Amino acid sequence: MKFPYSETVLEHFRHPRNVGKIENPDGKSTEGSPACGDMVSVYINVDPETNRLADIKFESYGCASNIATGSIITELAMGKTLDEAKKITWKQAADALGGLPKIKTHCSVLAIEGLRAAIQNYEERHGLVKEQKPTTVEVVRRRLKKVMNPLAGLDVVRTNLIKSVDVEEGTVRVVMDLPADHQFASAMREEIMEKIEPLWDVQEVVVEFSE
Amino acid sequence: MMGDTVLDRFVYLDNAAATRLDERVLEAMRPYFFDIYAVATSEFGYSQGIEAQEALGEARKVLAAALGAEAEEFIFTSGSTESSNIAIKGVAQALGQKKGKHIVVSKIEDFPVLNSARAMEKQGFHVTYLDVDSDGFVDLDNLRNSITDETILVSIQHANQEIGTIQDIENIGGICKEKGVVFHTDATHTFTRVPLDVKKIPVDLITVSAHTIHGPKGIGGLYIRGGTPLSKWVDGGFQEFNLRAGLENIPGAAGFARAVELVTVEETERLRAMRDHLIDRILTEIPDTTLNGHRCNRLPQNANITFHFVEGESITLHLDMRGFAVSTGSACFSRSLEGSHVIFGIGGDHERAHGSIRFTFGRYNTMEDVDNMVGTIAEVVQELRKISPLGRNK
């Protein structure tokens, strides 16, 4: 039999680690991707003495890459300090899984974001976050680095798909260097919307294509 | 978390995508690989070429007869994709300058029709994408109102590739005839399984293919009612009544004809019984499931069900590891990372597409396969729901 995933991915898919909920967790998050429909919830407990992750669990409404990445990040993060856990990258998770198909990047990035968001949630609840900053072109570009170009398995900024970004009075305008009928145009448009829209001072997101 | 029950027999329930070749089809093709391998020649050619020409003619008769048509009204192509391309682009090219530049298709057509229509938009044509209702039916009044003086072609499928809904092509054809518009239908999934007789149904162009009926891949056909305006789209020689150039695929044509002969009404009824058994069992035994497409007016070999709170690719991978092949409308499964346009077309959201599974039956499936399938998918869905943040099966 031939499967599209590595042995390790299949192993985590079949037997995901640390699955489930934590009752009254110290921090939690649910990250969703309306563009593909996947969703991940991450729950954490933090040891306040050491600032390390004492427990971590996840739930997944997603595909195999999503489940396997959720599983592996709980293993990678367990026992780490919050700062260390925040720095876990998609690349590290993918390497630990023996590689992931490029086209599946966006399903698996969700789990990494879920972990970071759960930590942020903990920090916000414990007064560890500074004041909200206004959205600038730089902030938008940083978020766009989380939107994957499925053809390359790398983000849309690094693969030069972002022609321009404008921020004006709550309206963010992103122009992509792609034809509107490109195979992945609508998938990427939706992913961009979902990354930029939650910013606190953004009222409207417009994604345009170059031709 | 999962049990490891693996069947000793691979259960293939993706017969809409491709089917296992029937050995009898292979036997019918064999002579045209090894004995009569010459190109089909004109009547003044050498003897092997004449024999090849005759074989092609015999195959054509069988294919045309299956649609109630004359042999001269049927051309062979490389498959459904090419047939629908020829139909849409050929009519557009023939009538675009003379009559108008408006084409009507349904929103839930398969990609050959949809993307041919989109390609014509780039050439300056205007396309109306008709909405369908929650079962997938085109509204006849809506169709009638969408046809203008500029309209040259209506292309509405006979039955849907994903959800199986069968359109009322008799009345659709009637409207087109009354309005003087060419009507094309993609019958890839209904051919030989759902009756379609061109003497009774006013349809001008029909796309068919061998790959859905245990015939070979790479051979299909297009029915062209006599007098239908159609420009040649594949240029080269004068083959296929000068409508489609290219060396004839004679083994393919012979195999296609044999595949048609082997389909029986009894077999189709057997597929229908498997379909109904699967739908009944899943909808009653597995909670939070929704049938996609119409319950009765659907392809006899198609079932499509959404399992809520779980994702389709996870289901298909678990099933694959246990020896079952099915397909899903989930974005995670698609090459474009987009959820099924058919599920969206019937008013479904990402969630409905996300957990949709298509089961399509064929000659080599048994009722036992269906029972094994239901038992296994019930187990897989239950396990996946345990790890899902949605739903109630905690």
C-alpha cells in the first residue's frame, strides 16, 4: 500500500497523543481556517513557578496533516517554557513528523498557531501582554507570512505573491501578483481575509488580483 | 486509538472516478493491438486498414444505438473532457459571430464544462451560471428566463458527478428546442445506467465515456445531432467525419462498444439496491449524517453523505488503511484546496463539504462490501468525532 504521508505522520494520525480537553485550562484557543474548514483547539496548563507547560491537549476537526501536527506539537511543547514553546515553528513540527506534503502546509500551520494562541490567551489572562498597537503595513505583512502558497509550501510573502499592501482608515488592501482564475486564488484570498480581519482596528479587508 | 481490522479484500467504491476493466472488454480490444493494428484507411486502402475501418464502424454503431442515434451522429474522442470541450468550444466557434455570444450552464457542472465555459468567457463570450436548488435541480423557469436572443448554447448535465442528482433533461431540452438554442448534456455518469434516447429527448450534443462503465480509459464520445452547428476544434486529418482529427483509437472504440453491451438493466438494479442499502443503513445507524442530492431522483450507483463534525480526508485515509477507496468533497482532498463547488452549489457551507463522502458502486461490488463499508465507516467516524472540538459524541 502507498500512502501520501510519512510513517511518522501516519502513526500520529492513527494514534494521536494528548487528545482531548483540559477542564478549566490556564489557557486555550481555537484556530479555524474557513478557507479549508479545518479547526484546532489547544488547551494548556502552566506551572506558575517555572513558567513551563505542565499539561497540553488538543482537539482537531481536520485532515491527517492537521491531526498529526496537533499531536506532534503537544509532544514538542510539553515541559517547555512559554517562550520556548512560542518559538516552535512549522518547520520543526514538519521535520519531527518526517516531512509533510507542501500542499498541506496550511492545514498543519493551524496547529502551531493554536499553540501560540493558547499561550497568548494565558498571557492576556494573566496581564502579561502590553497594549494593542495600531495595524500598519508591517503588521499586515507579518500576518501574511502565515498564509501559505500551496504550490511552494512557503508563505505568500516569501514567494513574492504579494504585490502591494495598503492600510488606510481601517481598510486593508492586498494586491496579489496572480491572475484571479489561478488554481489557488480563492483559497488564498480566504486565508488572507481570515488572518487580517481579526486585527482589532481593521474594518474591511480587500484582496485583489493583478489581472 | 484505532483498531486494525483490515479486510482481506480491497473494496473499491470510487467507480465514478474510474472503474476496473472487464476482462471481456480486454478480449474485445486485444485483436486491435496485435492482429489488426493498422490505421483505419479509406475504402481504397489495404485490407488490414479496411478491417480496422470496419471495426471502428461496428463500434460506432453500438455506441450510437445505445443513445437511439444513427452511426453518423457519433464521434469518438479521448474521453469526457475532450467531448465537452469540443461541444462547448465547437458550438461557440460556429455561432459566436453569426448568432450571439451567450452560453448557459449550471453551477454544478463537472470541470470540463465549467472550465470550457470559463475559457470562452476569456474569448469575449458571456456565461450564465444557473443556480440549483438544495437537491441540485436547475429551475426550469429560471433556465427559460436566462435564455436571450444572444444565447447560442445551454449545457446542463444529465446527472451530477458528486451528488448524483438527475436533471429533467427532457424538459430542459424542450425549452432549448422551443427557443432555438443548442442543448449539450454531459452524460458521463448516466450513460447506459439511466435511459437517454435522442429520439425522445431533444438533446443536440451528448458527452459519454467508457471509463465509468468498466471500459478502458482514454476513450469517450460525443453524440452530435445531424445539423448541429459545430466547428472543428482539434485540427489535423479528416477523421471522425472531419470533426475530430487524430489517429483513431480502435482498440479503445472496440472496448467501449463491448463495455456498453455488457451493461444490463439487472446489473443497474443491483447497483441501485446497494446504493439504497448503504444510504438507509448510514442515515439510520450513524447520527449527524446528511444525504447530499435527491433521495430518489439520483444516479443508481451514487451515494453522497456528509458526516458532520469530522473531515473527509481523515475519513478517506482511515478507510484506505483498512482497504476501502472512496472520495470526498473536502477542500483538504482537492487539488485546488477548495471545497466541492457542488456542495456549495446546493447551498452547503464549508462544514457540509468538509465531511462529505461519495460512494459510487460498480460491477465488482457486492452487498457484503456495502455492509463492511458501513460497519467500518461507523467506527472511523466515531473515533474521529472523539477528537473533534465540534459535535456531541464526546
